[in-house]
Amino acid sequence: MVLLRAFAALMLLSAAAQAQAIVADLPTPMGTERAAFLPAPAARVSVVLLAGGEGIVRINQVGDTSNGNFLVRTRAMWAPYGINAVILGSPDNRSLMGQRSSAAYLAALAAAVDFARSRGNAPVWLIGTSMGSVAAVNGGAHLGGKVAGVVLTSSVTRVSPRAGEAVSSAGPAAITVPALVVANSGDSCRFSPPGDAPGLIASMPAAPRKELILVDSRAIRSDPCEAFSPHGYLGIEAEVIQRIATWINAAPGR
């Protein structure tokens, strides 16, 4: 019952955000990707939220989506911290499996970052979850001054046959911006073991500020690698968003 109430509250927050979302279709070398910008009052930072799995987030014309990914379902929770949020679909709604570390997808990320900057005129951070962390590493490593920092949550550190890539595929050693790694000690997905998180931190030696936040939850209503499990921070969404937002807002020069 508690989990159902928490999810209902998240859906109410999402509905409120939907009413003010600014939606755009962005051309990229891989096709057109739809983005929805959720403004926050007096925002000083924007975040581009990069979903896991296949990365297909079907966003309608008013910015709504039924996607339950951790970062998508919590998209309205950034505004109280003065952070604009952008949810992003995949180019032409095609699977991003095996594509997130590519140069072509880097161009798609650049388009999303430019869109966020055009709407918010604020530094832009990339936040990825699960396979979305591969995309965040790619952008943080190769988009230079376009990106102010990266946050990697439940990161895929072990290559699966289906994806053919992990965060190491995207060049984390080239990241020169602040980097936060978030892991859940209860995450039992075999491709994102929490024990790999310290190694992920170590793989970014040039990041000027980096930290590991380790949380713990056990609630599960899906496959261990899906969103409604410890891998997707089920039941502790508000705590995780609060800790990430606090870390971002404390970043010097953001």
C-alpha cells in the first residue's frame, strides 16, 4: 500500500509538470528525437534525463509519457530544487541498444543539450540511469564545455550480449567535469552490481569533483534490471532525487 501511494504521488507530480512542459522535435543525424522541457522557478541548472533500457520514451505533444523509467517518472521532482528537467526520446523512437557510446548518438545528445540551454540559459548536466549512464558518459567525455557535469545512477558496468556496450565503452577517462555516481546496495541486476561503483569512480581520474552515493532499498515489483526494483530506486525516489539535486547545487561554477 505504501508503494502504491508513493507511485500515485509521483504520477500527480508528473501530471502537474505536464501542464507546463515545452515540447520540441530535434533533428539529429540518427533521426528526430522529441524532448520535453520542464521549467523550474528561478532555475540555475538544467538536467537532461537519459533513460535506460532501449531508451524509447514516447512523449506526446504536451510532454506526457507513460514510461516508468526511474528518471522519467520522477521528472517533476527536480523543480523544487530550482532545476529545470528535460526528458528525451530516442531518435525516430528506435532502440538505442548498442548506440549510446557512438559518435552519431553524441550528436543527438548535443542537440538535447543545446535545446536545454536555449530554454533555460543555465549550465546543463547529464543524468543517466542504467544503460542511460553510457550516454551520460559519452556526453560528459566528448561534448566539452556544453556539459557542466554528469550523474551516473545504477550504471551498467558489465557488457550484456544484447547491448554490446557499458559505461567503459564511452570513454570515462576523458571526463573533465564533476561526476557523481549513485548505486543501490540492493541492486541485484547482474549488469550493474553496486560493488563496481568504486571502480567507476576510479575510471574518471580527470573529474575535478567526484563522489559515490550509496543508498539501500529492497522493494521490488519487476525484473531486477527493470525500473520497479532497487535498480530503479523503487520506494526511495524522493530521497535519491534530493541527494542528487543537493550535490549538483553545491557544485562550484555550476
